[in-house]
Amino acid sequence: MIKFLDLKKINEQYQEELKEACARVIDSGFYILGQEVKAFENEFAQYCNTNYCLGVANGLDALTLILRAYLEMGIMQKGDEVIVPSNTYIASILAISENGLVPVLVEPNIDTFNLNPKLIEASITEKTKAILTVHLYGQVTGMDEINLIAKQHNLKVIEDCAQAHGACYKGRKVGSLGDAAGFSFYPGKNLGALGDGGAVTTNDPELVQIIEALRNYGSHEKYKNKYKGINSRLDEMQAAMLRVKLGYLNREIKDRQNIASKYLNEIENQLIELPCVDNFSAHVWHLFVLKTSHRESLLNYMNSNSVQTLIHYPIAPHNQLAYQEWKARTFHISEKIHDKVISLPLYPYMSLEQQNKIITLVNNFHG
Ligand SMILES: *Cc1c(COP(=O)(O)O)cnc(C)c1O
């Protein structure tokens, strides 16, 4: 059986270091907002080339807290609108509605799966305050166009980097390409903890100061609460695990890119459309997503041949029960994407034999 993602195999690579880090935290006697979190924040800010990084409890909270801080700063008011891709993972959208802001869905480019800058302007109103762009599946969005539109309309640009740690746009890392960015360290992400975790990166000192309080009950100083904050902290144990894994991130990205490049070169089947990339450093291959009109049969065929194959994602956000207010809307491109996409296993340390088995199977698929 080839698993979709073999986390045991990945974490085995550095299990000694993980165990040492774990023991270091146990022995420290300090478990929340201590030296490991501080050190990881510095190391990750340096990695992303931003002035600041703040650890939080998960990726959803990272995005939610950025928007919440803009509300506290008076840059946004409840009821204001935030543009977000219509085909993103639901968490990007939840972060907006959670704050009493209105998600405005904009269709992606069907080839890159990322926000189509040409469609953004038609959705901008007086209430629009930000563009929340998502580097979906690990591929960077066309940031120059998005930043230009944002500048012309005085909008904040927030990056959802949950799937794209380390991806580069014109030599600059994601997390540093807008006004603020949210990362997830959910175990299955390209930089994954051994539990939940997340981070905000930014160069904005005021934003950092507010989020630092918001993540800790709204308090900068113990027992003094400036905001009605929440509890959303990265813990010492996860920070220590992430410090180990950050050291391997570039190597693992290379590995993912090599496998993706092999798939792109060797998969050949009329029934299958390969993912589209215009710049390899801009894609870190969190997911390798194909399009096919024969999805159900490809899914069954792969799984019955012991290759775990999944769909990201089967239901478009506007068709989710959680957003019944959008039930009558149609988003043609998203719907096409949600009907056709299927993801092949791709992860670092996957054996050549496994890669070859997947390629041969896909090439022999007859619908
Ligand atoms: C995983 C993910 C999130 C949420 O991250 P969590 O750590 O699971 O809360 C947000 N956005 C995208 C695009 C994601 O893939």
C-alpha cells in the first residue's frame, strides 16, 4: 500500500533530534510561551525574510487573528468585505466570517487554481478592505498583479501560506509578499508539527503588537487586558519540534520538486491533465493535483491498486451547508475544478519504486 502521505516515514528521518528536542522541553519545566517559541519565531521570521513572526495555535487562528487585529486597528469594520478565492480550503473563508466580515468569492484561474487577478477588480466595492490570497496546493499566486490592485484600491493583502511554506516568488519567500501572512503547521503540511500549530508573519510592528496580545487573552502584561482576546498560543513542545523540522524544509521541498518533475515528465495519458507550472521555484508541491473527467474511476482504480489517492476538495465552499447563504450562487470555474481534481501521493523520502509504480498505474489507466 502506498499511503497518500507517510508521516511516520518523514518524521523517522530525524527522530533522534525530535526526541532530544522533546526531552529538552520536558527538562526545561516551562511549557507555554517560553524560549522554544521565541527561538522558533526568530528562526521562522528569518526563513521567510520578515521582521516578525508570532506562533499561534493553528493556521485558522493565524488568519483569524490578522483580520481581528485589523478590526482593532480600525482599518476594518464589521460588515466590510474581504476578497478570497472561491476554490480555497474552507478555513480561509471561515477566518473572514468568524470576524463578522463578509467573504467575497472570486474565481481562480482554472490552470493554476489560484486567484485570477483579472477577475478581482469587478468584485471591489467601497466596503472591500482586503484581498486574502491563497497559495493553493503549494503554488504562489501572481503577487505583482494582486499587490498593484491592492495599492490602487487601498486594500490590505493577506497571504494564506498554509500549503506553501518556502515557496518563492521572484526570489522572495511567501509570508513576505503582502501585508501579513498566516501559516499552518498541521502535521500534514509541508512544515508540520506533531500536533497543531500556526504562525503569523509580517513586517508591520503595530499588527504584531496587537496579535501578540490577542493570542494571549488580549493581554500584553499579566492580568491587564486591553482587548477581548482569545487563547491561541503555539506551545513549547510544538515549537521545539518545528525547530528541528525547519532545518530540513529546504531539502524536503527539493525532494517534492524532484518527484513532481518526474511525474510531469513521465505521466502521459490522454484522459489526464497535468498541473500547470510556469516557474518551478514558485511551487513547493504540497499537493500534486491532476484534472480528469474520469475522476471516480481513476480514484477507484488507484485505490484498488493499493495507491491511496484523494480529492482536494470534493465540495466547493459555496456548496457547503455552513454557507447556505450562497446556495443559489454558481461559480463555474470552481465547480469545474471541484468536479475534476484528484491528488496523487507526493511526499519527501518517497522511494523511486513507489514513484514508478504510481506513474505506471496512471499511464495504464483507460477510463
Ligand atoms: C490547513 C489550511 C488552513 C488551516 O490550518 P489549520 O492549522 O488546520 O487550522 C488554512 N488554509 C489552508 C489553505 C489550509 O490548507
